[in-house]
Amino acid sequence: MSGQGWPNYPQGAENGQAAWGQPLANPAPVVQPSPLIRQPSKRLKLETAAHVRRELARLYREARREEISTQTATRLAYLLEVLSRQIERSDLEKRIEALEGKTE
């Protein structure tokens, strides 16, 4: 394999160690997850305005405790606001359809 652009590792090189126990010259960097990015949690129930309000309160508390960045909290709060407006519109649409059905 030498001469083809591939690193010339000793046989049996594994996990950043050469076969005889010495570190490789250029081991692959270890990538750590960002502490600001949480692992996905259980699926949130965001079907009503009360659910969205509860999630906004949780988000606020996490930002206050500096568990998440204020930039992340702001972005998520904006998305929750958009979701809240859609829930409100959907509820109004259902009420209007119910009223129109009663008057016919």
C-alpha cells in the first residue's frame, strides 16, 4: 500500500496505538459532543396552548440556570411561539366550523 497516499501504519495498529504500543504519529481526533446540544429526550406533547406554555417555562428555567445558551433558548422560544399561533388558529377554525354547522 505504500506509495498510494495511504498512511503506512504498522500491522495490528488499532485505536490510535501502533502495534508495539507507541502512539501513532497522527491519530484521528476525538470529537466530543457540544455541552450545549442535548441528546434527544422523550417526545414532547405540544398539542395545546397549555403544553406549549409549560415547555416555554421549562426553556426559561434552563436558560436562567445556564443549562442552555440564551441564543438557543431564543431560537426555541420563537419556534414555540409559531407553534402556539398555529394551535390557536386550528382551534378557531374548529370552532367556526362547529358554529357554521349549527346555523345551517
